[in-house]
Amino acid sequence: MEFFPNRQIFLEIGPLAIHWYGIMYLLAFCVAWWLIPILARKKGYPLTKDDIGTLLFAGILGVILGGRLGYVLFYAPGYFASHPLEIPAVWNGGMSSHGGMIGVTLAMLIVFRKLRSKVSLFQLADLLTVPIAIGLIFGRLGNFINLELYGTVTDLPWGIAIPGVEGIRHPVQIYAMIKDVFIAIVCFLSLMRSKSAGVTLGLFFLLYGILRFATEFVREETSEGFDIAMLHLTRGQFLTIPVIIIGVWLIWFMRRDAR
């Protein structure tokens, strides 16, 4: 048995390796298991333990499959076309938050058929924004522990050294965690106060999109970006544009529809 044999692995027991990513996912889903019933009671939604278990199981599949396939398709399609056997190797890193969102959305649409008599689709989506934001915090903590997805070179006093990488770098993983804490707080306050279902979901998309777009300016590019006229966008910024548009549309449409 060996604790912390490297930055990616928390514990090795013979041939069995427990990765930090696995621990972060476990913590995220434990928090969701604890938090969703509390939020449902506060909103008066009659969700049972079985309902929440089904939600979490679907969420786990949606995050893992969507996040991994999103990374494969959005960030490294050429590499994985040549190395298809590495696609399931999530323990080596490589998850897309945009893909995870798509995966969770599809999973929730499937599960909603069972819950439509208890909550509306947007009520369910609003309910999940807070645990999803908290899950993103744990994901970025995993990135920080692994010292991956680091930032550009900086001379700021809180810059960090990355083994094998030249220069002191922005701790973009920490910036992303702060971003996700802020999103979780705002979404919680909106969920408790908003009378219009779907507004909290819109806020989640809008805030995530804007703040992710901003942090990309100090994140080291790992995939080729896009040049639009005289503007250069990283791949993360380009993928975030539809997220922002969806957020704005949801807030406008749901508030207008509630009048």
C-alpha cells in the first residue's frame, strides 16, 4: 500500500490505483446526494429517495460519458481517432465541462419522464444547478492536485510552478474554483427567491459562460483556437458562446413568460 505515489494517484494497493479524479467525483456526488433533498424540501417538491437516486445515477453517467466524449470530440478528435483504446481512460485526465453539461442535460431529459408528475422540467433543472456548480468545484480541485490545465506565464505573487513547465504560471484551476463557488452561491439565492422556473438555470449558463470566457484569457491553450476576423478565441471561449446565448435567452424568456 502506498499513499500519494504521484500527483494523479491518491492510493495504490498492489495493482489497484485510486485516482484523485475518482475521489473528486465521489465527493461531488456525495454532496449532491445530501443537498438535493434539502433543496427539494425547501422548494416543496415531493421527490422521494428513489427519485433522487435515479437522478444521481443518471447524472453520474451523464457527467462521465458526456464529459469524456466532449473532450474527445471538442479538444482532441485527431489524437483519439488514432488511439481509440484510450477513450475510456478517464483516469489519465481529459474531461470537458461543456460535454459534461450536454451529458447531464440528456440524462435529465430521460429521467424527467418519470418525474413529470412531481416537478416541471425547468424546476428540476433549477434544482440541480447548485449541486452541479459544487461538482465543478471538486473537478477543478482535481485539476489543481494534478497540476494540469494551468495558466499562462505570470509574475504575480500567487503564481505557481508546474513541474517540467517553464515559468511561473497563473493558478487557473484556483480561479475556476472561485468562479464556481460564486456561481453556486448566486444560483442558490436565485433558487430560493425566484418565482419563475428556468431563471436559475439561465443564470447558471450565463455566469458560467461569461466567467469561463474570462478565465480562458490566462489559461494555457492546449488545443488550436479559432480566428474570427481580427479576434482570436480559444477553443474553450468558442464553445462557451452558445452557453452564454442560451443563458440570456432562458432568463429573458422565462421572465417574460411569467408576466
